[in-house]
Amino acid sequence: MPAFTHHIFICTNQRSSENPRGCCDCEGTGKLRAAFKAGLKERQLGPLVRANQAGCLEQCEHGPTIAIYPQGIFYGGVTPADVPRILDETVIGGKILDDLLIDEQCLNNPNCEHIRRQQSCG
Ligand code: FES
Ligand SMILES: [Zn+2]
């Protein structure tokens, strides 16, 4: 079997509305993951491209967050409306979408200016 070309991890973590870090799928709708799954099917990108539900990717303040591996691309503020161009331009075309890319200065930086409270995700 050939290796996967892209594994798209979609954070579907939920937290209470009081949590200052927010969360990527607070209402638990799963609609972002559903949009990816539908988009993959439409483009017949399976089985080499997969869209997987993920827990917290530790980029909560920049969410809703997705990670694309093995390319190591992290996108933030992703909505279902962004899914077609992520699939067409990034997955198929290999292009990074600068407006969605989480800044290098933010990624895994505990001192990122956007972090609302320093705690590990739960
Ligand atoms: S809740 Fe989605 S990255 Fe933390
Ligand atoms: Zn940041």
C-alpha cells in the first residue's frame, strides 16, 4: 500500500464556555470535519488523503485549528468555507495559504501574545 500523502487532523476539542482558552468545536457540531470528509469524497482524494478528528492541538487561541502531516502545516481560524481552497490549493496544489497559516512566532510558543492563560489543554 502506498503511504498517505496527507493526514489532515481537525481539532474537535470542546471545553466549557468559561474556559478562557476557548476551543475549536465548542458546540460539538463536528461541521469542520464533516466539510473535510465531504470535500475529500467529492475530489476522490481517498484513501491517500485522510481527514481525522483530533483532540486539542495546543493552538487553541488560533483555532479552529487543523494540522496537515507529514507537511507540518498548521492552519488557524479555519471555517467550513475554507475547506475547498485548502483541499484544492494546499493538498492538491501544494500551496500554503498565508491567511490561514499560524505564524511561526505563535506555534508552540508559550509566550505567544494570543495565549489567554498558560495551562495545558484539557
Ligand atoms: S482546542 Fe483546538 S487546538 Fe486546543
Ligand atoms: Zn499567537
